[in-house]
Amino acid sequence: MINIGLYYAVKEGHEEEFEKIFSDVVGFLKENAKGFQRADVYRKVGKGSPTTEYMIYSEWENLASFRAFISSKEFRDTTSYGKTIIEGRPYHKVFTEVNDTTDATEG
């Protein structure tokens, strides 16, 4: 399994629209994207933090299935529309699992 974080800064006033699109895309992925397992959206909070920043945390069977999705026409169509409500360029991070059984407190 692979975990991907997709980061977006949404234009002010478009937060609800972004969340609706996220929900629609997840529904599509569940039905159509081979290797997709799940996704959740998180909104940045905290004093002085912009409230229009989001992270989509997704789980995929493997990196190849995620890459196939971001190469798809559906992804391109969504990102083309997203340009109207997103500030700047979104980015993503691949998270890896750590399976180290060594006690971190050992020297």
C-alpha cells in the first residue's frame, strides 16, 4: 500500500465547492480506479493559518495505480476545472511506511 498527500490552496469563497468536488471524485475513484482504496480530506486549522488550505490523504494499492490515475483523462479534466478555484500550483507527497522494529530510544 502507498499513501499520497495532495495539497491545495483553495481560493477564498470556493471551499464548499472544493469539498463537493472531492466527494464526487472519491465516488468516481471507488467505482473506476483500479488500486484506489480510500481518501479523506483535511482542512488546515490553527492560529494564523489560512483556512483555505487542504490536504487530501489517499491510499492506493501501489504507486503504479496512483500514477495511472494522475495520467488519466478524468484527472486532467478535474485539474483543468480545479484551476478556476485553486490558488497556485498544487503538489503531492508520497508517504512511506516505516517498519523498523528497533526501539527509537536505544543508542
